[in-house]
Amino acid sequence: MATETALQPYSRVASGLVMGTIGIFLAVATGIQAGAVDLSWPQIWAVFAGDSTEHVQRVVFDIRLPRTLVGLLIGVHFALSGWLLQLLSRNPLAEPGILGISAGASLVAVIAFIVGDWLFSSGNPYNNASPALDYLPLFAMAGGLVAAVAVYFLGLSNGLLSPLKMTLTGAVIAGMLHALTTGTLAFWGHAHTELVAQWLAGSLYGAKWDHLSSLLPWTIIGLAGAGLLLRPLKVMQLDDEHVQTLGLPLNRWRAFALLIATLMAASAVGVAGPVGFIGLLIPHISRKLAGPGLSAQLLLCVVLGALLTVGADVLGRTLFSPYEVPVGVVSAILGVPFFLYLLSRQS
């Protein structure tokens, strides 16, 4: 009986990984097949066999496949960022949006877009394609890092980072930055507001191979950083006084964890906008399946984060086809009830 009880977490982790991987393959296949115009499976097979029409090949390789793959990476980024932030703050309600990282990334990206539009605008605003769009991931990361630095230093208490103070500071900064972003768009009053508003809702619309190539290096950096943090994160779950007796440079590792979480979230925001609640839902589910094992939690976050994002995107573009619901809206519909449930458990 004791052996069976000890094996239960491993069984749940294995089941979660297997089912999640199968779900990812099904979601990717559905993402390629379904859309405003559904493709038949023989048509899709013909594309990969090199015997297809130019139109179908363009739909698969230039539109749906890169969008689906970008969605996989976006899910990994937000899930891992939320996982790191929840461990860092010791708060299951923490995620990039709540701690102000997504809001900082969004504000700087919107300002960069507006400045680029002013510099390169033409007579017809609907014909403008601001060059700032090509650099949104970099602008977003800069904004996310500024917000994270502010949260870090304002969250210090007696020379140590206070998880509670960091969470409260992040929530205040997030509200302020969100208000500034809304005010900036209202002040702009421009035709491109529609485009930016869609991006702020969290959307994979228009995701291309260029977005995938710009995001992939940060995915690799984030996964490597999370792997390096596994051992320090285990120690950081103890009381600060106990950690200091073990000789761990607490602030240094906390700053590194915050940096990796920020880079992951902000780079994803630069491509797809602030997709909310993935960083809240997935870490919690991973902890339930894996228990205290951080390595298993990390693997589950990668698989389940990718699955949820691609699945939400497929739902968003098929439920009301030919109209699209942004992936950020679908994830919020799923995440808000879960957030309220977690909040009730905290009270």
C-alpha cells in the first residue's frame, strides 16, 4: 500500500505528459486543418507530399503551420514565467499579468508602435505598416525588464526580497501601467488603434515564420535558465533565515529567476500580446499532478502550456468561423473562474 502511494505522483506525471503530448499533436493537426476554410485530410497530406495546389500550400505553410508553432512557444513562455513567479513569490496567484511584467511590455510596445507610426506615417493611416512591428519583441522585453526591476527594488525589505511585498507592488504597478496603456491609445485616436487593440487582446493572428525564429532563441534561453534554477528554487521554498544559514546567495538567485521569468513573458507579449491566465492555470495544474517535484512540474508546464495555448487558439478561430476570437480572450474565459476559485481558497 505504501509503495502504491509513493508511486502515485509518478503515475500522474507520466499520464499528464503522455496525454498532453497526444493532445498537442491533435491540436496542431486541427490547427492546420481547421479555419475560415476547412481543408480535407487528403489535401493536407498532398501538401506534405509535395503534390498540392499553390493556394492550399500557402494556407498550410505560410499561415496555419507557423501560427500553430508560434502558439506552442507562446504557451511554453507564459506557463514557465508563471511557474517561476509563483515559486519566487510563494503565491499561487502570481503570474506575469498580475505582477506588472506583461503591462510593462505592452506599454513600451504600444509607445514604440505609435512613435514608429508618427515617423513613417502616410496620408492614409490604414495603409501604414509601422516598422516598429518588426521590433515589438525587443521593445516588449525592454518594457517588461523595466517593470520587473521596479517590482524587484520596491519589493525589497531589510535588504531581502519580500515575496508578499513583491506581489503587492507588482499588482499596483500592473494597474498603473495598464491605465497608461489605455490612456495612450485614447490619446492617439488613430486608425491603427484597431490593430493594436487586437494585439493587446492577445492574438496569434498574422503569426509568421519570422515570429517563430525571433521567439525560439528566448525559448531556449528560458528553458536553460529554468533548468539552472531547479536546485536553488528548492532551497528558496524554505524560510529566508534557513536559506541564509545554508549559504545560498538568496537575492542573486531571486533576481536571476525574476530575469528569466521576465524574458520569457515579455518576449511572448512582443509577439502575441498579453495572453493572460496561462501563467496562472498551468503551474497550478502541474503542481497538482507532480506534487513537490520541481523537475516534473517544469516538464508538465512545457507540455500543458503549449497544449492550452494552441487549443485555445483553435477554439477561437473555429467556434465562430469565419470570425476569430483572440486566444487571450479564450484563455481569460477559461482562467477567470479558476482565478476566482483560487482566490476563494486563499481567503
